[in-house]
Amino acid sequence: MSTPTSTPMGLLLLADSRLPAGGHGHSGGIEALVDRDLLRTADDLADVLDARVRTTATVPAAAAAAACALAAAGPGWRRWDAAVSARIPAAALREASRAQGAALLRTAGTAWPGPALDALRELRRPHHCLVLGAAAAGAGASPAQAAALAVHHLIGGACTAAVRLLGLDPLAVGALAARAGRRAEPLLAAATAAALAAVAADDPTLLPADGNPLADVLAELHHRSEATLFAS
């Protein structure tokens, strides 16, 4: 996304939080942190974003890039969906990913109909990153742009949730999101390269498998909470 002329308009729509894709209902662990008084300030959020980019962003970025590259071939998605599941240890996180994937699939299937999204629909509840990558392909995006889109949502969802839960200054949080995005750029290049290698080998086990146990623990704690604002 180096210049405005190289950015498909559909990609901007997919990046827009107003797209009815269900992301507004998920905090990505931010609510669990706030509830346990582990996140209180913008500085705390900056630390969370930095850790999130370094430890949990590669998996969705690479999976989205791979799905974008695979979309034109109309692949059997089941092996790729299983590979994503294997990289999400917490059942609560897998459920959140599938819930967001199903929501996005309903919107994307109307906006960018095609065989790739039709095939994903056969899985009933595919993972969000795969739907995002296939939708990005339908919108005219490249695998690298699909990877960037996945990380954009990971960062943006956390920031939006923090503003809603803590009343943080939206301008300050926007600046934090911009800085997190810049720090993610080297990761995006590596994730895209790994995704294209996995696609070329037709081997989803080659996708990156980075992770952070804290994200898994927070997801399970949130899932067991009696009253929450967000679904995850």
C-alpha cells in the first residue's frame, strides 16, 4: 500500500471498521486485561500492542496472505483451515476466530462473490484470517496487502476496545496504532514470504506458528467471565 494509486478501493472497505463484519464485538483480550487491572493507561496499551505485533501477528498475517494467493486457484480450504486451528491453542480464541470469519464471510460473499468464498462457505465457520485473505483477493489486493490488512485489524481492534473500555484519548490511541503499524512492517514482509513459500509447496504446515501463551490464557479467562462487553 505504498501509494494511493496502488491501493484497491475494496481494500479500503475491508479495512474500514464500519464494514459489518462483526469485529466491533471482539476486544482480542483487551477486556480481560482491563478487568484484571493489567491495562489502565495509554502507555500500558502501547506495551500490549508492541507485544501483540511481535508475538501474535505473524500467524494471521501469513494465513491471510496465503489465502489471498490461493483464492484464484479455488483450493480445498480444509487443510489450510486445520493448519490455522493448530496455531491457535486456546479453544476460546479458535471460537472467536471462527465467529468473526463467519460474520465476514456473509458480508464478503455479497460484496465480492466468487468460487473461493463459496468454497470457504462449505466449511460453515472458517477462520477469520482465511476469509479476510480470500475477500482481499476478490477486492483486488495482493498477498502482502492481505497480510497488512490482518495486522491492521489486530491492532485496530485492540485500540478500539481500549478506548471504549477505558475512555482513553482517541487521538493518542490513534498515534499508538500508527506506531504499532510501522513496527509491524518487517514482520509483514517475512509473513508474506513464508505464506507464498507454503502456497508454492502446497503445504500449510509451513505457515508460521508464532504465539504468546498470555493471549491464550486471557481468552480462556474472558470466556469464563460471567458478564462481558465483548465476545472475546
